[in-house]
Amino acid sequence: MDRYFWHLSPSQARGLACVVCSLDLAKQMRHVVVGRDPATEQEVYACAEPCAVRIAEESERLAREMRESAGSDGDDSGLGADGEFGRLLRDLRILVGAEALLAAVDDLATIKFLLQMAAVQSEQAMIRSRRLLARMTLREE
């Protein structure tokens, strides 16, 4: 799954500037794809060093912290409040909140951000729903 980078400048969103330091990538010899702009799904880039390295280290640190905070309670069903079903419910609550905000906001930049967030969260909810349905179907057999 691609990592999405939010609040990008127009040149960063088009892949012309580093998403970390905003350096013009035409001047930077080495740069790598690090994710996508959520609005256009276009690839975005970072300087190979140090920016891409910093992104990788930050991602690994966040993943480690998430694994530690999730812990292991012996329930591998994924149906508990902290399992896949709980994450699906959180995705759905975020979508409900986005709906409420979209009904009340008239600022174009905020609307664009909310639509981007809704697109990502709805995709996550779809993936989680399908995964849960597949697990439940397997258990019934």
C-alpha cells in the first residue's frame, strides 16, 4: 500500500519537489518515489539522502510503536474492539464525521481535504469489510 503525503505544495504534488525539504528535484541528482498525492494519486518524491532515509526511519518507528501499543491479548480472531472489526468501526466513524463536516463547510481547501480523507478511509473500510467477511465465511465452513 502506498503512503500518502498530505498538505503538499503544487510542485511537491506534481512530483517536482521533495516532499520533505521542498528542494527542486531537477537540481537533485538522486531522488526516490516515497508515496502518492492523495488528491491526484500521482507519485511524489524525496531526496534519496537524507530525506527518504528520514521518512523510512520515521515509518519504521511508527510501525514499531503501533505494534507495541497493540500488544497481544491472545485473541487472534480480529473481531474484538481492538481487532479488525474495531478498526472498521473507527473508519466508519471517521466517514460519518467527514459527512457532517462536508455539510457544514464551504471553504474549498477544507472540502478538498475532507474528500481526500473520505476517499482513503472508505478504501480502508472496504478492505477491512472484505477481510472480515472472508474470515467469517471461512469459519462457517
